[in-house]
Amino acid sequence: MALVQHKSKIVRFQQQVDNSVEYLVPFVEKRISVKAGLKVLEIGCGEGGVLKPFTERGSQVLGVDLSTSRIETACHLFKEEIASGQADFMVKNVWDEDFLEKYKGNFDLIILKDVIEHIPNQEAFIPYLKKFLSPQGYIFFGFPPWWMPFGVHQQVCKSKFLAFLPWYHLLPTGLYKGILKAFGEKPKTIDELIEVKETGISLHRFERIIQKSGLLTREKIHFLINPIYKFKFGIKPIKQAKLITKIPFFRDFVTTAGWYLVSPEN
Ligand SMILES: C[S@@+](CC[C@H](N)C(=O)[O-])C[C@H]1O[C@@H](n2cnc3c(N)ncnc32)[C@H](O)[C@@H]1O
């Protein structure tokens, strides 16, 4: 079911900006002051909307993504900031050696919003990110736990029924793929959905990886209703009930977003 943000880059950009201004920046500011000179890297930046409130406050930003068209849009939308040297956007794989060489120890804040669930081998990737942090640096992660009702982004399905059908992505892969095919989903959509099913991450596994990576969770919020839904669907965000956040496994089924701010143990 194509929503307006799936068709319009500008709508998608503005939703990213609004969500960042109203929710992401205040969350990050529990620990870091967003101001001139702060060096910020966003991995999987898309059109770069999340970074807009950071450039507005004078921070220095770098956005990387694997999608050429999304980076082209970001370059267009941040023309002035790029010209002044305040922002840069590139199609880049952060595993590349030249990227590590150039940006080792460089960033005060690394943002991965709705991205870690797309990245394979998170056990190796998350500790690797520490190499890019400045001594006082933090990493923000925001992601939909993959057991939640729409945990593999099935809203991208063209079938309205499948877009609103909860939890069927938890079926075995063959059966899940069969259902998507039977409803006439395009091979590209099916591949994307299977990819998130394979890389999808639970709150429990994420927290275990953070711990094993020598990182500490400094701030955390779980949402019953993800803040981005306010801008996509007009539904007000709701924090998860405290009691539910403490029930391992069950919380994953009813939490639409987990937000974490982490930093190295010492
Ligand atoms: C759901 S979008 C999120 C975009 C943006 N962060 C936001 O919150 O709106 C996920 C983005 O991650 C990018 N992506 C996926 N794997 C990546 C990787 N290994 N390195 C960089 N970007 C990646 C995709 O191209 C896509 O633009």
C-alpha cells in the first residue's frame, strides 16, 4: 500500500525533519548538547532529514547511505550547507578501509535511525562503530523490534490486507514468501521484506550485543506507538508501559520502536 511518503521524497524528508526536531534531538540532548561544532555522522541517512535540526544549530554533519538516489536528493536539499562546508553526503559503505582511515575517532554522535534492522551481522557491525567515536562520543539507535506487529516494514506491500496484517512475518520464510507472492507483491518488495526478516533485531538481542560490544546504555525509551507514526499517520506517540518494558520477549511483540543512546564503557 503506497503511502504518500513512499512516493514523495520531499514529504519523506519533512517527516524525518519533524520527527527529529520534536523527538530525536530532545532524546539525544539528555546527554549531549546539540550545538555548533558537534560532529555528527548518520549511517543510512536517506534524504538526510534527521540531520536538518543539527545543521540548523551549527553542527557539522556527514550522511552516508547505500542508495545513490537518496543521497542525490540529500545533496540537493542541503545545497547551502554543503557549499559552506557544514554538511557532506556520500554513497558509502562504512566498512571501507578509506572511510575508517579518514573518520577514525572523529564523531561526537553517530545516528542509526531505522537502519540497524537492515544491516547484516550486527554482532560485528555495532562494536566496529566504536572506532568512529570521539572520546566523549555517543551512538543513537532507533529501530522497530522485529517481533512487533509490523516488524519487517510490511506497510510497503501494495496489498492493503497484507500491509495491515500483523505478525505474519514471523511465519517460516518459505511460507511467508509464498503469501507475499500469492498476493502479487513485486519481487523487489519481497526481497526487501525477506532481507529485514533475516536481519531483523529484537530488543533482547540488541541489548545483548550492546553489552558484549563494551558499550553501555545511557538512555533508553521503548514506544508502544513510534513517534514517526505521528507524521506518517497522525497517531500520537505513546511510551511503552514501564511494567511491559521489563517483561523480556513479550515486550518485543508490543513495542513498535526502541530508542537507545549508548557510549563506550570507559
Ligand atoms: C528505513 S531507511 C531510514 C532512513 C533515515 N535514517 C530515516 O530515519 O528516515 C533505511 C536506510 O538505510 C540505508 N542502508 C541500509 N543498509 C545500509 C548500510 N549498510 N550502509 C548505509 N546505509 C544503509 C538504506 O539505503 C535506507 O536509505
